[in-house]
Amino acid sequence: MVKLVIGYFIFQTVLFLVLFIISNRTDKRSRSKYVHISEVPEGFVKTSESFMDMKKKIPVYVYYNHETGKRVYVIE
């Protein structure tokens, strides 16, 4: 019975670590590079979307290109 309980906790820990690694790799905002406002490519329009970068404590604004569907994250 003790082996079953220990095995269960080991399994839960490994599962948690695997899910954490997968979510960290798939989170687009955690690895996106920000562009300065003077370097925004032509054709991109500022949206009403913005968020706070919690690591750097700066606001990030989203620019969108309607033709290509790409998004650029911009800092001022």
C-alpha cells in the first residue's frame, strides 16, 4: 500500500512537470520579442489590445496586419 501511495505522488509530480514544460514552450507571449514603436513594420495597425509584461513591468501593445494576419508586440 505504501508503494502505491509513493508511486502515485511520483506520477503526479512527473505529470505536473511535463505539463508545466509543455505550457511554457507553447505560451507565445513568454518567448516573444518586443519591437520598439519606431520599428513597427509598414501595414501594421494598433489594436485596442494591450497587456502588462509581468517580468519587465512594462505595458505591451499589439499591432495587427490585416493582409497577413500577423501580430507584433510593441513597447514604447
